[in-house]
Amino acid sequence: MKKTDFERSKWLPILIVAIILILVYNAIENIGLITSAIGHFLYVISPLLYGVLFAYFLYAPHKTLEKLLSKVKIKFISKRARVFTTIIIFLLLLVLVGFILSVVLPIIFQSIVDLANSIPGYIADVLYYFDNVPEGSVMAEFDIPNLIRNSSGDILNAIMNPAGIEQVARGVVSFAGEIFRVIMGLVISLYLLLDRERIIGFFKRLNTALFKKEERINRTIKYISQINKVLFTFIASKGLDSIINLICATVVLLIFKVPYALLLGLIAGVFNFIPYIGSIISAVVISVIALITTDVRTAIFVMICLLAFNQLDGNYIEPRIMRSSLKISPILVILAVVVGGAYFGVVGMFLGVPFAVILKQLLHEYIAAAENKEAESKKTEDNTGDVIEDE
């Protein structure tokens, strides 16, 4: 070997590692700009992301209805079962969206307005309670009334000043835009369901073009199938389970005559998307609001009913819906929720868990493949040694 070849083989890996370290350092130093750019890109393609999300959720009923229509004796319908299925689901979605926009959203908005207008009165009631606490009690030592006065004053000033009003107006406009993107996502999801074979076929062709070797092609298909299974299990099953949570929580709150029942039930349904801790957080939040808006006895009953239903849901209802557990530890769930929420907001909190499961499965696959390769190599060496000894 020449001296120049030796020097290249020695210093080239060091140079590559140094370049990688510099790139990683720059990425960490500009992590805010990177996450902001990713967030803006996700915002731009959000209708497509909503479409994929709704396609996962609508896949099961779409497939079931398509099978039923394909068995109809009328050939005109049975031959075009998928088209008729898509039309029927589209009409049902139109009715559902119309009902939500005309009935549900006005109730929720009115509940938000009523709750915001009632906040000063609730704060006054809480202050009256703590002002009349005996001097020797533990509550008196924490000086909770002054803490509430300072924090509530800051909140009210932030809401009532011109900047706060402008922020609220921007929030309303942003919410209206989000509704439009959701509706566009519903339309996109129907196109995805209608042409799913063609879309899958395109990605299979792309996979074959990118990876020439059959082993890599099969491995990529295997990984994509696992990712698809995890996402479908989480999104579709959690979506259905969250609707059940929304309905049950709303019914419980209506039974105990807690104000803003539909709004609080919506909180229970949304937070249910966060595994393990979401239902507990929503139960605590709803119970605190019930305590402020009603009385201690009602709040205790609401808390007991919500926690009892959460146990029933976690141990019986949700496993029956999912049929298979995500098999992820609570520590990893909390970490995924915290990291996802810190970098990508509410969407990151919801989707952090399935992506953590996907990453976990890929790492397990990689470790298992490495261990099998090492075991086969060792077995080959042992067999070679036995042959040499026999000779």
C-alpha cells in the first residue's frame, strides 16, 4: 500500500466524523429555526395531513360498506361499490359537518363566552372562601387569596387590553381557517379511499425504483406495513374511543347538572387521545371546573364517575376496540407527549405516542437483525472450526 493511500484511509473517517459533528452542532444551535420551518411546512400541507388522518379513521366503515354494496344483486351498484360507498360517506359527512357547524359549535362557543364572563364571579367566590378560612389552618399559611388576586388580575388584563382583544380576534380567524382546512381534509380523505390501490401501487413502484435489491424492497415494505398498522390502530381506535369518552362525560355532567357540559365533554374526548395520562388530566380539569361552578359534593361525584369510567374504558372498552395494545411503557408515553408538545404543539402531543411506538419497533427490528446476524456468524465459525478439527 502506498503512503498516500494509508494516510487517506486514516484521516478520511476522522474528517467525515468532524463534518457530521459540525452539522449536528449547527442543527442544535439553530433548532428553533429548524422546528419553526418544519412547523410552517406542516401547516402548509395540513389539509393533506388531515386527509390522511380522516382516511385512517374512515377506512374501516368505508371498507365494510363497500363489501356490503358489492354483494347487492343490482349489477350497476355492485360493480361500482366503491364509488357508491364514497358518495354515501360523503353525504353522511356533509350532514355531520352541517350538524356540528349549526348546532354543536354554537353551543360550545356560547359555553366559552358564558364561562369567560363568569370567571370574575367564580374568582370572587373562591376569594370569599379563602378569606374566611381560620387563621390557624394550613390554607391560611399559603396566602392563597393574594396569589389568586395577582394571577387573576394578570389574566383579566391580558384578555381585556387591546393586545389581548387583537389576539382573541386572530384566534377566531385562525380557528375559521382551521375549520376550512379540516373540511378540505375530509374531501382529500375520500379521494384517498377511492384511489387507494392506485396510490399504494405507485409507492410500491417507487420503492422498487429506489431499492434495487429484493431484500431491501421487502424490508422497506415490512417497515411501512408496521408503521401503517400502528398508525391505523392508534388513530382509528383512539378516535372511536374518544367519541365514546366525549358522549359518556357529557352525559355524566348533564346528570349532575354541571354547566358547560358539552364543552367539558369535548375536553374529555380530546384529552383521551393522550394515552395513560390524558384521561386523568381531563378528569381533574373537569372536576375543578365542576367545583367552581357548582359545589363540593357535585364535584366529588363527578370525579368519582369520571375516574370509574376511565378505569372501565382503560381495562375493557379500549382494549376491545384496539384488539392489540401499543405495548409502550408509561415513561416513554410521557416523554413522547412532552417532547411532541414542546416542538409541535397539541398535534405533537397526540401524534408523539404512535411515532414513539414506530421508532421503538424499528429499533427492536434493527437490534434483532443484528443479533441474528451475529448468531449466524458465530454458528458459521463454530461449524468451520469443527470441520477443521475433523480434518
